[in-house]
Amino acid sequence: MTVSVSRRHLIGAAVAAAALPGTAFALNQTNARTMVTKLIADINKVIDSGKSETAMYRDFERIFRSYSDTSYIAAYAMGVDGRRASAAQKRAFTDAFTGYISRKYGQRFREFIGGRLEVDGVHQVKNFLEVRTTAYLRGESPFEVNFHVSDRTGKELFFNIYIEGVNMLLTERTEIGAMLDKRQGNIDKLIADLKTAS
Amino acid sequence: MELSLRPLLAASLIGLAGITSGCATKTPAQKASGEIFDPYESTNRSIHGFNLGLDKVLVRPASKGYIAVMPPPMVDSVNYFAENLSMPGRMVDSLLQGKFKQAGHALARFLINSTVGFAGLADPATEFEIPQVDTDFGETLHVWGFGEGAYVELPIYGPSTTRDAVGVVVNMFTNPLDFAPTKPVNNISLYADGARRLGDRGRYADTVDAVLYDSADGYAQARALYLQNRRYKLEGDAPDLYITPDEISTEGF
């Protein structure tokens, strides 16, 4: 048994290496799929845990920090305003933003109670991978949820989510831009308010 | 007295589409970048204010009450009922788009759910694995080659585009059921759709509230959500417009 498994792995690796020149630097589809599968399992575990809302948001934040490219998501959400932010402001923003986004999406995930996400497949788009999944919620037609995964940081992390065509990066850039406008462009005020926003 | 409500709504929407469909056009470059084209933003924002007021004093409380009294299976039934009444209209739109198979699905759904499904209160068509049909005259115009036009927020109805607003008006008159010689109730599909919307507003109360009231700019948020979702529904995935992981420097973040 062990022999045949390892041989199959060897053949698989050889075929993959032959088919894709430069495989060593290419994104790993298996890793991306495994990452999303684990991410879904972790989210489901939190939802089913029956913990208090605050405890759940803490868990969601931990999940966000371990599975997503928080630096990229924060930088994208801040957009051109990031250019005038100091190094300290950038760090503080990423931190506050990650908490905010965990609470915000955590609230939505709670609606997934009794539902499930199924991984359909992985494919390469431009310089990243798209992991396609389908969400099945009670009393609703199934819909598409896609995770965009890159290894920019050295490991496979998601940097964007598309839910029926609506993407998180663009939505959050709109929101953060509006929040900054409301505070006359004051980044420190934005950071302070993000710590409690959801 | 026939169709008394419909022309009134239609007239107000046509009036609005007339105001807004003036002379604004979009360059191909603007369209390709997937950006938002909103030349009537100030008008739209005041209509958004009106819609928000309507939601606050009427729709939101009514939907909460509706969800509180109605057991979930009954809310589902109302949804199925409204959905079923819209099937003949969707069949017409499918035919106009040249999607004959989809038109067949719409007809099959209507026939099955109207009979076996207790006049549309249940949805056995889904159990028989007949695909869902969701289309409208806005999509027909898209298939015929009309561009999206400008973003508009319609009174009561909510986010739309100049093209889709025309679709909304046309669809008020394209449901074959309205031309049936005998009808139990006038405007029944309009009322059923209203009830369905009320149910959805109540069921997804937290999500809708988050967009409308918790956002720093509910108008901009609703506009972004509508346009992204609508483009996806009409054109499918647009990998060309996907954001890549190297579009912005992460230095310091």
C-alpha cells in the first residue's frame, strides 16, 4: 500500500513538473484548496460552538489573521490615502481594520447557521488562484462564493472574496473611503473608530 | 378600475427615467474598468433619503412585524407564490432573449407549481430539478445590446440603472397573467411581490440594516453592491476585472 501511494505521488509530481515549467515558483493548488477547506471547517466550528457573540468575534478575528493576507486587504481598503499615512498609522490601521472586518463578516457568517459551503474546484487566474465554492443556505437557491488566494507572503492566504460578483476589497475600499470623508480625512480618528466599528 | 395601481407607478418611474436618461453616456474605457457611472448622484441621493425614510417609518417596522407573526414556512410560501406568478413574465423575457430552453423551464415551473404546488404556495418544481429561472426585461435589453447606462435609485424600488429602470416599467405590462380574461384579484402579482419583498426585508434584516444604516455611506455601499451583483448576473464572472494581489504596495501595512 505504502509503495503504491508513494509511487503515485512520484508520478504525479513528475507529471506536474513536466506540465508546468517553473512549478517551484507557481502557486500550489492543493495548498490553496486545503487552506479554504480548513478555513470553512474553522468558521463552521465557531458558528456551531454556541459561544457568546463577543467570544465568536474573537475566534473570527483569529481565523482572519491566520487565513487571510491582512496587510494586502488593509492596504487595498485604504487605497491612495495610504500614501500619506505614517508607518505607525499603517500598522495601527491594519490592526484595527482586521478587528473591524472580523466583526463585520462574523455577523454575516452567523446567518450561515444550518448552511454549508462546498469547495467545487481551484483554477489559476492571472497571478493568483481562485477557489470556487457554493453556499447552500436554508430557503435560498445556492450561490457562488469564491476565494482569491495568493502566496505573496510566502504561504497561501486569501486576499479577496467574491460573493455573487460582489467583492470584499472593493466594498471595503468604498466603506473606508466614506469613513475617512466623514472624518475630514483624519486617519487617527478613523483608526480609533474602527476599533469599535463592525 | 382595472390595473389602477400599475399605470400610476409606471408613470412615476417613466418620469424619472426621462429625467435621468438625458444625455449621459459612458466611454468604453469607463465600462471596461468596471467603475461606477453616476452622473445624477445628487438626485439619486435625495431619492435615497426618501427611500430611507420610507424604510424607517414603514417598511422596516412592517417587515419586523410580518416576520414575527408569520411562521417561516408561511413566509417561504408567500415567496413561492410571488415567484410563481412572475414565471409567465419570465417566460416572455426568455423568449425575447432567444433562450427557448429557459422559457420552457419557466413554463414548466409555472404549470407544475400552479397545480401540484397548491396554486404556487409550494415549490415542487425545484424537487423535480427544473432549473430556477430569474430574468427580467432589463436583461432582455442587455441581450439586445443596450448598455447599462447611468446608475439610478428609483423611489420605493431602490437601486437600478437607466436600462434596468426601463425594464422595470416594461415588466409591469408583460406578464401574460394580466391579460387573462378572468382574474380573482386585480394586481395580484404586484401585491404578492410586495409581500415577498417585505418578507425578504424582515428575513435579512441585519444585513440590510448593516448596509443602509451602519455604513458610513449607505448610498455608496448600496450602489456598489447593486452594480457588482447586477453585472455578475448579466455577464457572469469577469476575470479581466479581478483585482490582482499586486495592485497596491503593502509596505508598512
